[in-house]
Amino acid sequence: MEKLNINQWAEEDRPREKMASLGADALSNAELLAILIGSGSTKESAVELMKRLLADCNNNLNTLGKMAIRELCQYNGIGEAKAISILAACELGKRRQMESPEERPDLGTATRIYNHMHPVLQDLDVEEFWVLLLNQHYRLIKKVRISHGGITETSVDIRIIIREAVVANCTILAVCHNHPSGNLTPSKADDELTKTIKHACDLMRIHFLDHVIITDGQYYSYHELGKC
């Protein structure tokens, strides 16, 4: 039977496409390794080659990681560059096990939001608007600058905020921006923007925590004042 190239497989069976659509967890060890080496030989696909290699290692990644470059190069379809890629991936996996998970800051209060964002915003002479995407425990998933604007205001696209929230799979959302003038009083535009964000979050079933306005040494919290 003629061997099928990976490009001839159904799209859902190709390792790269499968990972993009289903995530890394859906792939076997052989498929993950096949992504690393990119191609196999004239006789077998990258996946088939990696299945054979793993079988010789009793399907144990620790055993694979102990192989030498010269041993890997004995397999038809694996040259020095591919062998190095395989061993580099094994080494990264080992180093990851040795490291502690990154601590996500707790941004569950306006004070914590201020302390986290003040160093980012304190020296700016124009307004910037940031969205803080949090998990259910108020831990920061990521922060995203939405806009960089003028001295007295900045333009904010609500669609971008919601898109970032959905992509990050956050359950709680807060926003903040600075007032370079040092005046903490929110503008009418700030009030309207806060209402619009709150409405969009309600529609998407995302908890809108707060809108914090930051100046050098002070903050204004819509949540603390019962305005959101």
C-alpha cells in the first residue's frame, strides 16, 4: 500500500491542525514529537517514525531523553538537527518540572489594582486604558493595553475588551486608566464608558469588578463608590 504523506491526511488528523483546533492535550506523544521534527522519511510519516522511536523506548519519555544524538541519528529520517530538537524538548520538559508555577497577583480590590498598575502608568503624559482579565479567584490571567491616547481622553473599543476577555476565558474583568492631569474626578465620558462596559460584561456573563482611575499617589474606584 502506498504511504500517505501527512498533507494527504484528513485535516483533523494532522498534528499541527489537531493541536490548533483541539489543544495539546488531544495529541499523543508521537504526534507532539512529529510536530517537532516536521517530516519523516520516504518510507514513513513523521508520526509513524516517532511511534517507532517511542516503541523502542518502551513508550517512556524519560528513556527518550537519555538517548544520545548519535543514537537518534541511526533512525532513517532523523538527522542531527531533528535529534537536537527532540532532546531540547525533553530537556525543557525536565526543567519545567523543576520550576514552581508563576504566582498570579490577586487584584480583587481597587487598592491592589492601583498598586499593580501605578508603576505602569505613573510617568505617562497621555492617557492609557488597560483591561485586567481575572480568574474566579481574582487572580490576574493577563493585562492588556486597549488604547494609548491624548492628554485628556483615550478612545476605547468595547468589542476589543470583550474579545480579549473571551479569548482569555476570564470570569472577572476590571479596567483602569490614568489621568495625567492629576485630577481624579471622572469625566462624563468615563461614566458612560463604565456603564457600557458593565452592560457588555452582563451580556457575556462576565463579572465587571471595577473601573479604577489612577493618578500619582491616588485612585478613584467606581466599585468602592457603588457606581458599578
